[in-house]
Amino acid sequence: MQTLKFAVLPGDYIGPEVMSAALRVLEHVAKQEGFALSYQIADVGGAGIDNHGKALPDSTLELCQSADAILFGSVGGPKWEKLPPKEQPERAALLPLRKAFSLFANIRPGLLYPDLTDASPLKAERIPNGIDIVCIRELTGGIYFGQPKATTTLENGEQQAVDTMVYKTSEIERIAEVAAVTAKARGGKVCSVDKANVLETSVLWRKTVTDYFAKNHPELALSHMYVDNAAMQLARDPNQFDVLFTENMFGDILSDEMAVICGSLGMMCSASLGTGQNGLGKPFGLYEPAGGTAPDIAGKGIANPCAQILSAALMLRYSFGLDAVAAKIEAAVRKAVTVDLVRTGDIAFGKPSVGTETMADAIIKNL
Ligand code: NAD
């Protein structure tokens, strides 16, 4: 019997609520499909600060290092917002985790079911069939990490700050490969987003991507777009894209734009894949909802667990190679929301809504 070994880091506010629903779904499919789960739950974020003095306690990092994947909730909230920026739960937990596991590829499906178009700020006639795209963001390079990065005082007393955007060919090629593999499993269409009309890094990005696809994936339809245009096109006609991929800062912005046009954060999952392989020879990854800890609804049992459940499905697909089981969970979520019309408040549009656990029950019933 296959045993899936993963670390569970629920985090803060709604994190533990939606995580408990996702674990129930995983326990259910494990029993059905005949595999075993081996997971331990550990503090991270604000819970890490409160119980261990830091957002990523050593014991939590060690647990992650001994696992084949990390199922992450979300961290942060008003309780810790007075801490210095470097000690804030999100920055002090997620950045070191990304670094420790070289999580270089953030994959965010932008899926809006046709029945949920009301949740999108876009006009319904622009997205009659909903939205179905994937945004892939390079996560460990670019201007967020390049050196020098500093604020200095000039001779005239004025302050000056500098950030450095830097990319190597190898960093561009490995994210291009993730985009290519993703595009092959979908419509075979991939758009690389850059700012090659202005930035040196983008000139290298475009040349590297063009050469890499010509050599390794000539059958895929590759296009290029400047980031300012991509931001407009996403809002104008998102389904013109299938897979889009880009560098770190552009991806930060575009993936959040995609999340908002896809409606509720409660439905948006993500995967961050590392350079290393896990004990099963699959990519080590961290899987988490795209949204935050939703302090405004925490403790009421009304958070939408779908993003966490769909993140667990991505974990089964990428880190454990259980594609069919992942697809089964995705179908169960879709049916609960679109056929059974079981919906939490964020996607109920004024109609009667259910709580977190009832939503999870409906998904489990569909399994
Ligand atoms: P948020 O994503 O937590 O909430 C934005 C809105 O979306 C809120 O109205 C919230 O109720 C709603 N929402 C989010 N998830 C939902 C769900 N599952 N079901 C129903 N509604 C949901 O963003 P915010 O309020 O800006 O941030 C709150 C905290 O979360 C902050 O401390 C922020 O730093 C943190 N945060 C953490 C992560 C992470 O852990 N990766 C990501 C983003 C924000």
C-alpha cells in the first residue's frame, strides 16, 4: 500500500478550519483508493510566533524536511501586524520555506465554473463559459531576491533605494519547462510574458524562452506578450490565454489579477514546486490556497474549504503522481458547487449558504 508522507501546516485564523475539511477529504479518498496517509500537523506563521517564538519554528522546518510535500493553510492577521516587517508571519514563514526547498515554480489554476460567473467582476457576456487558464510564476529569482538591495544616504542627505532584477539562463529554462509540461497537458498553447522592450532581463528571458521551446517543445504554440498588455488582455478576454508564464514580480501581480477575475479567493488553489525531488522521485511541493487567513470570517465556521481541498488535489497530482485521484476530487468539488448547488457564503450570491463542514460533507458525498 502506498503511503503519502506530508507535513500539514494549517497556520492562522481560517487556516485550521479549512485544513480540517481538506484532511477529511484526503482521509476519505485514501480509504476509497487504498493508500495510506502519514502526516503530522505543525505550527507556522502567527501560531509559530505564539507557541515557539518564530514564524517558522525549527521543529516545523524539520518536519517539512522529512516529508514528501507540504500542505499549507495561510498565515498572518491583525494579531501580529504590529511586528517589524521582517518578523511578520507571511514574510517570516513563506520566504524561508521557499528558500529552504527552492520552490521556484508557482502554478495557479485560474478556474471559474460557468455557473459562478456572477462571482467575477468581469461582465458575464465576456466569460460565457467561465474561465479556464493557468498562470505560472517564477518564484525564487528576479527583483525580489537580486543583490544589491539596499537603502543608502547620499552625500546631499537624500535617501536612495535600489533593488536589482537578475535572471540566469538556467532559471529561465527551468520555469519554461514547467510551462511547457503544463501546456502539453492542456491545449498546447503557452504565452510568455516579459518587458523585453525595456528590461535587459526580459531581453534574455525572451531569447532563452524562444530558443528553449524551439529546441525542446517545437510542437507547442508559443507566443510572447509585454506585461502591460498582458494585464489589459487578462481583464479584456482572459480565455485568449491557456497557460501564461512570467518572472517573479510580473507573476505576483498578474496571478493576483487572475485570482480576482476568477471570483472568490475561496476557490483558488496553488502549487509551488521545488527544484528537488521527494522520496518518490516526484517534485517536492508546497500546496496552499491563494487567499489569506480571512480574519473577517474566522471562527464562524463559514470559510469556503474548496481552495484548500483543491490544493490537496494538486499535491496528489504533482508530488504523489496520483493524477486520477486528483481529478476525482476536482470533479467532486465542481459537482458540489455547480450541480448540487451547495455553496458557502462567498459564492452563494445572497442565496442560502452552508458552512465549511457541510461544504466538505457535500464534496465527500460526491466522491
Ligand atoms: P484574505 O485573502 O485573507 O481575504 C480577502 C477577502 O477574501 C476577505 O473578505 C475574506 O473573507 C475572503 N476570503 C478569503 N479566503 C476565503 C475563503 N476561504 N472563504 C471565504 N472567503 C474568503 O486577504 P487579507 O484580508 O488581505 O489578508 C488577511 C491576512 O492574510 C493578512 O495578514 C495577510 O498578510 C495574510 N495573507 C496570507 C497569505 C498566505 O498565507 N499565503 C496570503 C495572502 C494574505
